[in-house]
Amino acid sequence: MVNVRILASVFLIFVIDVVLGYSNLQISEIKQLARLTKDQRPLHPKNANGYLEPILQVRIPGTEGSANVRKHFSNFFETLSSEWKLEFDSFVSGTPLFEKVNFTNVIATRDPPGVAPESIKRLSLVAHYDSKIEPQGFIGAIDSAVPCALIMYTVKQIDDIMTQAWKDGSKSNLGLEIIFLDGEEAFETWTDEDSIYGARHLADRWSKEFHTSKDGSKSTTRLDNIDIFMLLDLLGAANPSIYSFYQNTHWAHNNLREIETKLRKKKLTKTRRSEPKWFRRPPQFAAANGLGDDHVPFLRKGVPILHVIPVPFPQTWHNIADDGDHLDLNAIHDWSLILTIFAAEYLDLTGNIIIPKPGFEFDDL
């Protein structure tokens, strides 16, 4: 017979460990981040100098559009602190339509100083950046230009905060990882072989990439560095319903829900308090089995998954109307604030957000 007391003790230890690894921001810090995210110009679909507009183009793997978007990513990370490490994971694969296609995943990491590679854990923010081959001219705004731009926006908001938090050394082993995956879309029909090309390649590669401590006592894979694989998909439409799909990351979904609740109570969102909450209850653990996406190869290798995707899918999903003109700018604003706060709390950056003096106005920035 199983000892219930032992099981309860183990569960309590697990819960305490999770709570200690996630630090809520003060209301004053949340308000400061809300002030910063009032500037939505980088996320406007018509701003050619922003984060979103340059992604709103046909970007089928192996094409010029795909290369243009990768250049956009690399230019962005060059504007940040020099501690970011940028990687391009390129490979060739056959598809049902073409014998050889060039795919490239883009990975950017920033870790606290002085932590050994085998001990690093990372919040991985993930989205695919390719677009569907059909219908012709498909832009894929929600799928997934907006998620990519939201990740860039989040990184920009907290990069200086990470510098402040880590300038005198960090007690944390938590870093931040950005993964822009190529080849999520099927070339012909979605199957296990004709989909998620970049995710399958990267999960397999990282499962064989080891870090070993200097004394040889500890060895981990690159997959072990992922504390949570937070996959964003189909974001940018109004009134999304975001469910919790995995028990081991349900706590993270709860934190996102709490952030949304705080923001609405303080009237910091564009979404009204009377509208349905985005982060829904009860969880839909069984439904996860029917959602094929970039997380699947990582899930199968034991990586904790937080799948942020609306169910049901938005009406523009996989049709030509999925463009910049059919986005909901209020929803994009709220996503930018929720994700920025979540990342700051996950990385324990509380106490490092500079609060303006009394009398500050946003226009002073």
C-alpha cells in the first residue's frame, strides 16, 4: 500500500519549490511595466520600423521572405545587451513537395553570469516564424507573426532589468531563451512527417548535446536546461480562451491568470473587466492529446510544456484573412503586458524595476 503521508509530503515539497522559484512583482512594479507597454508602436502592423510589420510577409522555409525575417531577428538582438548569444540551427530536409528544403531555427539565450552550463535553467519563449504555402500569399499574422513580435517586445522590456538584477552577480540559475522555430506548417497535409520540421530537428539535436561539470559529477543535455517550454501560437485576435493543458505546468497557467486578474482590477488592460477571462478554468488536460504543435517533440522527451494557444482557434486561422488588417490591437496590448510581467516574475526580477519619482508622466519617457 502507498504511504499517503509520504506522498503528501512529497507533493508539499514540490509546491513549495515551485512557489519559491516564482516571485510576484509589487503593484508599483506592475504599474511601471504598464507605463512602458503603453508604447505599442513596435507592435503596430503598419510600423515598418517595429517588431511586427517586418514579419508580416510570406516566409515559407527556404525563401527570401524567410531570410528577411531571420535578418530582422538578428538585427533586433544586436540592439540589446551584449550578453545575448545568437544561434542559427540550419538543416536540410525533404518535404512532400520538394526534395530538399533549407530550414533554420533561430535561438537566442541570455544567462545570469557565473552559472555553469550544466546548472542553467531557462524560461524558453517559443513561436514558429514560417508561414503556410497555401493559400497563396498567406501572411500568417496570428500564425505566428504576432507571437514572434510579442516575444521580441517582452525581451526588450526586461533586458535592462536583467542587467540591473545581475550586475553584481545573480543568486539565480534562471536564464531566458528565445526559440523561433522554422517549418511548423505542413507543405501539403499535416502529418507526423509533414509538419514541425524545425521542432523535430532541434529536440533531437538538443537531446544529444551534453554539458558535463568540470569534476565530471554532473551531466545534463541541452533539453535539461529548459525549465519550461512556453509555446505561443495563434495570438492576436480578440477574446481568446486559453486553457491549461498539462498538470506539471498548471501552476504557471494559474500565475498567468492571476496576472490577468490583477491587471483588470487595476484597469491596466484594454480588455474590460466584464469580458470573459482569457485564462480559463477548469483545465483541459485531456484536450492536449489532440493539439499538434511545435511542443510535441519536446514533450515526448520530458520537457515541461506551457502551451499558450486559444481554443477554439480564431476565425482567421489558416485562411487568407490572417493578416495585419484583421488583428485586434487591444488584445495585442494586453498580451504584451501579461507576457512581460510573467517573464519578469518567472526570472525573479522583482526589486530591480526602476520606479519613477512622483509626478512622472509616460510622456516623459
